[in-house]
Amino acid sequence: WFENNAFTGSIPDDFSRFEALRFIDMSNNQLTGTIPSYFAEMTRLNSLALAGNKLTGSIPDFDAPGMDVLDFTDNKLTGMPDIFPPDLSELKLGSNRLKGPFPDSKLFETLTLLNVTGNDFTGEVPTKLELDDSEEYFNLWRSFGCDKNTLCKPGHNILCSPGYFSPVGAVSELGPCQVCPLSEDELEKKALGQTTCSSKDYIAGDVDGDGVLSEREILQLFYVFTGGREWGTDFQKHWENVNTKTCDLPGVSCGGDGEVIAITPNNAKLCAGSSDCHGLPSEIGMLRSLQIIGLSGASKLTGTLPPEWGKLEKLNVLKLDKCSSLKGAIPTEIGNLKSLKILDLSSSGFTGQLPSELGQLSDLTTLNLSLNSFRGSIPSEISQMKSLKQLVLSRCKLKGRIPENIQNLQQLENLELYGNNLTGPIPSNLMGMVSLKRLDMFSNKLTSSLPAELGLLKNLQIIHLKENRLSGTIPAVIGVLPSLTWFDVSNNNITGTIDPIFGSSSSLVDLKLGGNRIHGPIPNTLCSNKKIHEGLASKYGCDAILCPLGTYSKEGYATSSSECKPCPSGQSSLHLGASSCVSISQREILAMFYDVMGGESWDEELRRGWKTLPNECDWSGVSCDDNGELNTLAFQMRQT
């Protein structure tokens, strides 16, 4: 296999020596010259692919009985052979410079696939070339009802006849060949397979040729674009028949006036055959009464979200979640969907920046864009979505700060921003988010301290802020939140002690504080709490809240599967709630002592040099012997 390289020059004669070869693929190179005739003499050769080169001249005669596939697409070939292999099933000659009358049908008697578009053949395609029902182009031909419609003349599955045209020169996923008005003189001069028409534009999906797409034609275009023949037999037997009424199609719902209001082909295997997938047709945007598009879980659906869908002014629900093969940016036209209430594009392949036009969706209640690969920051315009209750932007690769005006989302109940690269502080002016129940921002790079204003959000049930860079102390007011069940600020840089008020909470069941710089004492109200961590305090006491100094556990507190264990010899833990132990230096012990004893409140002279001078023996009140080991320590008692 030599495909997709940058080989130049002509095809060497050396291949003729490899008589046992069955497959040769030299597609997509820069080969020149002619096709060697010795290929026809390689009796074991089954497939020869030379597409995407610069080969010239005529195609040599092929009479090798074992040849099954010939692909010479996209070259500069000018002549047809007199003989093709007797058992050939696939012949691809598209996009060359082949001219003259269309070859006799006897050359193609065994074919199941024939592509000769993009050439200059004249005459008519023989009617005998209506290939069997498994052939790619014939499938499209039938999918558009062409076996019963006068527009779909015999042979159009191979090449449009003079007086007809399509973008590819034959029936395609875009629809049948459409009429191009020509005079008799012009018809005689026109080649088969015209791709343009000087007097009109091609309208994709227009089967009846009236110049206007009906709802049925638009849906048929959707069926063909998404590989409808692979959806499943229950869908195929109805959608394949263009005479099936629109409202009788499985996965389609209509309103009282008979207009389409929902496309929800649940369990349909959209684009299951990847070669038949052409993405989402823009023409769906013409279904002006459409209210619901539900294509969740179509993991093989490719392409992008068409900007033209921004014309769906009545659309309430757009669900393209778990469509992992969709790509590209969210179009700015999304802001035109003023009736939209649910937008779920999660777990897909969208990229680019979040469009500021999202802020125009004032009726939106749910926005879920998680698990995509966006860039940039959260647009401040998102605060204009006054009806929003669910905002899920987790694991989206977002950067920058959380907009300060996010407090304007007074109806918001769920805010999930976890797993991004957000920086800066948690906005302190959150008191406007009076409906907030879940605040989930773990695994970011947030800094500064926990805002005391969180304690004003009386409906908060979950505060999940682990794995950030938060500092400062834990505001006691958080401990009196009446509905708080889960409080996780583990693995930050939080200091100080735990306020006893947390132990008096009647709702708190999960309290995770490990991996910080918290010191004792742990309030007795927590050490005897029978609700937190499934009542483990009854067995482990204070260890069920945070492992003590000199011990560790995986979670930073004792669980039924991982108790707090003593650190190995020569190691210790720097703070309560350690998940591992380290070798601690004299300097680290003194720094920890300074924190525990409230050193920042000592008199200026007594705190001179602490944690700033490189040698701890030079810190105020510290005396060392000649070996640099601590001798005496004078310090100020902590004020109570």
C-alpha cells in the first residue's frame, strides 16, 4: 500500500515482477505518465487503485479474470478501453477527461457500482445500466422516489442526461437530476452529467422539480444525508417510500395543522454506515413550525451545526448530546432561536469560542455544553439568560475568569463549571443567585478565599470546590446553610480551623476538607456527628473528619476501607487530613508551628523573618546550635 504519500514520476515496471499481488493502492500521490498495460497481465490482482494522481493517456484494455475493483478517479485520463475485466464489480472513473459517446453497456454487464461523473461523455446512458438494488447510486435513486417520478429518468443514477443537471452530474445525496431548460441546439451540444445550469440554481432535495421544497422533501433529504438505509428496518420501510405521508413517518410528529413540529427518530442508527453520512442538512431550517429536534446519542453523525437552523423561530428543544462526531463552532445564529428552552450539545465535538449571542436566549432554562473542546472564556452575555435554571459548562477547556455579572441569573439552580482552566476568584457578589442549589467548580485554578456571601444562598445543597488554589479560611456562615448536604473543598490551600457550627448542621452528610493546611482542634460537635460520612465518627471519632498529624489515608479521613495510618519512619504529615506523608524538615515544622499558633497576629518584632528568611535559625525567637539544629524557641502565645 503506497497511498497518501508524495511519490512523483511514472509507475515503475518493477510491479510486474510481483505476480502474486492481489491489491495495489497508489492513490493520492503525484504520479504522472500512463497506466502500464502489464497490470492487465497480473492474473491474481483483485483491486487496483490509482485515484488522485496526474495520470494521462488512455486506460489500457483489461481482461484479467480475477480483477474486481478499478479506481482511477481524479486523474487526467482521456481514453476508454475496449475491454474491461469480465468479473469487474466496481469501476470508478470520475473526474477525468474522458470524452465521446457513452460506452456500450456490454462493458459494464457485471458492475454493481459505476462512477463516471466529472467527464465529457455524450449521447445517452444505456437503460440496461440500472444497476442492482445494492448499488450505491441506485440506492440514492430509489430513496428520492426516482423509480416512480418522471424527473428521475433511467440512467440518471449514472449520469444526468442532456437537459438535466445536478452538483455532481448524477443522482446524489442532494437529490435527483433536475431539469435545465435548453433549446434543441443546446441539447445536442451538451455532454452527459452536467453539474451547472445557466438559467437556474439547483435546489437540493427538490424531487418534483417545482422549485419549492415540501416538508416531505426536506425530511427525505435528512433521511438520505444521515444514511437512512442504516437506521433500521422499522424506519426504512416507511422513509424509503416517498409516498408515505409526512406525519406517518416514524420519529416525526405533526401539529393539528399537519405541519412538522418534532424530529425525534429515537433508536435510529444515524450515519451507521459512515460512507453514507453527509451531516445535518441546512434545509431543516425551513421547517418553520418545528419545535423539537432530538438526535441524542447519534455518535456517528458527522458534520457541523448548520447556521440555517437559526431560522427555526418556534424551536423549543435542540438536543444533539452524545453526537461525538459533530465538529465545528456553535454558529452565532443560535441566538435567533428566541423560543428555545433546552439546548443540550454535551459530549459532542464542538470547538471554537462560545458565541456571545447565547445571551439572546432569554427563554432558555437549560444550557448544557459540557464535554466539548471550546476555547476562550465564558461570555459575560450569558448573564442575560434570565430564565436559566441549569448551566452546565463542565470539562469544556474554558479559560479566564467567571463573569462577575453571573449573579444576575436569579433563577439558576445548578451551576456546573468543573474540569476547566478557570482562574481568578469565585465572584463575591453571588447574593443575587437566590435559587442556586448546586455550585460545582472543582478542578480549576480558582484562587483567593471562599466568599462569605455563599452563606447568604439559603437554597444551596452542594458546594464542590476541590482541586483549586483557594486560600484563606472557611467562613463559619457556610456551616449554617439550612439545606447544605455536601461541602467539598479538599486539595486547596485553605488554612485555619473548622468552626464548630459545622457539627451542628442537621443536613450535612459529606464534609471533605483533606489536602489543605487546616489545623486543630477539630470541634467535638463534628467528632461525634452521626450523619456525616455515614456516621463513621461513631467508630473513628475525629479521624472520620480529618486524619491527625503524623497519619494519612487516601481520602484524608478514615473510611471503612481506609483508616488513618501512621506515617512511615522518618516521615510525617504537615497538616490535618493528609493523603500521603513526606519527609519533613526542621524549617517545615517551624512553619507549620507558626501557622497553628497564629503567627500572623504576633507582634511585628516577634514574627520577623518567619517563613521569609532562607535560614530558619535567623527567624525571631529561634536559636540553633552549631549544627543548625533547633535549640530554643521563644514565641508569643495565641490570643483568645
